[in-house]
Amino acid sequence: MASSLKQQLLLWLLVPMLVIAPVAAALQYWLVISPAKQEFDHQLGDLAIAIASFLKVEGSNFHFNMTGETEHLLRTDQLDTEFFLVLAPNGKVLAGDAALDTPEDKIAVGEMRFVDRKINGRLLRMAVYAVACGENPCQVRMAETLIKRNRVHAQALITTLLSILVLGVTTTGVMLVAVRHGLKPLQDIRAQLADRSLDDLRALELPHAPSELQPLITTLNQLFKRQAEASTLQKTFLADAAHQLRTPLTALQTESELSLLEPHPESLHPTLERIHQSASRAAKLANQLLVIARTDPDGQSMAQFSRVNLKDIGAEAANEWSSRAYAAGVDLGFQLETACVNGQAILLQELLSNLIHNSIEHAGKYTRVTIKTHVTESGAVLEVEDDGPGIKEHERQQVLQRFFRGAHAQGYGSGLGLAIVSDIVRIHGARLILTTPGSGSGLLVRVAFMRDFSRARQDRQFH
């Protein structure tokens, strides 16, 4: 299964983001927590220095003079519980909470150290500050619980996760929109190509396509141009060949028919019959090839179209085919109502002739073929209905292809009749429907013309 370009682009964009997002979240979290932690330590250190100012040294004596009001103010905090301790150089507790008297490494005078300790089951952050007390320093310790710090950690974590989540969602949305917008020219190319018929070789028109796609568009247009030139040469050759063949084949058909009418040995009759059938078939094939060369949708202009009454087309077909149908043992009937369309009369005559010929040849003897013309709300309709064996449903699209004949096809057709009908229908912006009649057997071929023919033809050309 072919991989999707859209999926590949999103994969290359989203996978790196899944790696970058956690790294960015961790970095943002650290950038928020680190200054906050330093600020909390700075405040704790300031309190330790403030406590040290109450320590008085008189020779070998040490005094700590702090009033109760000052101590109360020192310990006042809305969230955390504050502790302090003042130690003499010999480790004697001079003031404060003895619980803070934990073994600590010696520090130099004026040095400040911050440590985490678990005291009496509570986690504390403690600042240790050394104060000059003679030869050996005294220590001032200031500690507090971690409620404010934990709240800041939680808020920083939530803020980081929310910001990364919002950034991730918005970035993903922007990526999806950007990828979709970036691939839109490809979708436009696909849409232009998907809705085209096989005969539509116009150049692609994408004036706002990015420069990266211009070489592809140019290459496709060059391919269409070469294909159009090749198709034109093929149609020209086909028309020339059919035109050159038509005259001698018509003469051969006429001579073989006259030979059958003139006296001849009975033993030659089967041979003359085969010659006449072959000549008739070859002449019909040449005429069909000429019709194919004429039914070029790109070569038709609106100036070639005029107002045509399908009832008149049906009446002319009645004059032409009634005797042939009688000779073939087919009951050919007409139900003609006025139904006007914009089109080419000669092509519409060819269309109806091919449909009648197919019905007579493939329906067989003792069948009924009915030609109908009428008008519906959507536009004029031409129908050819027979009660013969019909066409299998799975073959109804295939029979519209050139030189394809159904598995149960009868007669000596070449498989071009319905292909020509399909081409003529497309030129007239109509719809060709092959279905089963209401009786449940046979074949109903319906050609539905749109009221607004000019608009219908433009739709056919540009889609």
C-alpha cells in the first residue's frame, strides 16, 4: 500500500515535537523553580543574618539578647513554621530550638550554607551561618517547613504542563492546517485530473501553485500537448483511411447486391451472400470510423449546434429503418412527441441509427423495438427499448468501449455502435443510461438532455 505524503509530513513534524515538548517542559519548569528556590533561600539567609545581629561577644562570654516580641515577629508566617538556633563555639545552645542541633560540617566565618534536614518527622530547609565569636565561630541556624516551596513547585508544574499542552495542541492544529494548505495544490491537480474525460487534454490551470509544483504542472501540460497532437494525428489518419475505403467498399457492396439479383448458378449463391455480408459490414465499419473521427468533443463548437426536434429525427429513422426491421422480423414502433434540443442533427441521426441497428441485430426475430421521444422536467429524452435478451448489468459500462462486444452479442457488429453513441451523447452534454425496462426483460437505452445545454456542455468540458 502506497504511503501518504500527508502522513509522512505529519510524522516528520509531530515525532520531533513529541521529543522536544518534554525537554522544553523540563527546561521551563527548572527556569521557574530555580529562581523561586533561590529567593526562598535568600529570605531564609536574611533571617539568619538578622538573628546573628542579636549575638553579643564580650571576651569569652556570649550573650544573645532578643525580646519576646522580636522572637514572635521572627516566627510569624502565614503558611510555614519557623525555627532558629544559636550555638556557641563549643556547641552550647545559646537560644532557640534545640531540635535544630544536628551534626553539621564546620564552616568559615561569614559563610552561608543551605541544607535539607528531616527533624522530628518534618522536612525542613535550613540556613547555617557562621558568626565571628573569638577564635572559633558561632553558628546561627534558621529553618522553616516546605509548605510555600511545595506550593510553588505544584503551581510551576501545573503551569508548565498547561502551557506545554496548549502549545502542543495549537502547534498540532497549525501543523494540520499548514500541511493541508500546503498539499491543496496537489489536491487541485488531482481534482482537475479525476473529473476529466479521456478526451479532455486541456492544460492544467493552477496560477497560484507554489514554485515547487510548477515543474510537475509544466511536465503534465507538455504530456497533454503531445497526447493531443498524437490524438489529432490518429483521428486525421482514421478519417482519411475511412474516407478512402468508403468509396470502393460501397461499390463492392453495390456490385455484390446486384450479383445476387442477377441470374447466377445456385452453387454460387452462398458465396455471393458471404461476399455481400462482408462488404456491407466493411462499408458500415468505414462509415462508423468516419463518425468516430467527427465525434471529437474538443473539436466541436457551439456555432455548429442548432435547434433540433428529436421527433423529426425519429420520423426520419422511421422512414429509413421500418423496411429493414420488417425484413429482420422485428416489430419497430414509434411514440414520438415534440422534444427540442440544441445539437447537431447529423450526429443525432447517427446516434439513433446506431441504437436502432443494435436493437434489431441483437434483440433477434419476433421482438419489439420502440422509439420514444418526450420531455421531462429536466429536459428532452430519447429512448430505445426492446424486449430482447438485453445486456448483463456487469457489461453495461464495457459495451460503451470501442470494439467491445457482450458475451451474448448476436450479428456481425464490430463493437463500435454504442461507443459512437456514448461519444455523441458526451458532445451534447447529455446522460446515457442503460437499464432494464419496466417489463423486466430486454434493454432500455435512455439519452437524457439537459435544458440548459450550454451550461451542461461547459460542465462536461471542465469536469
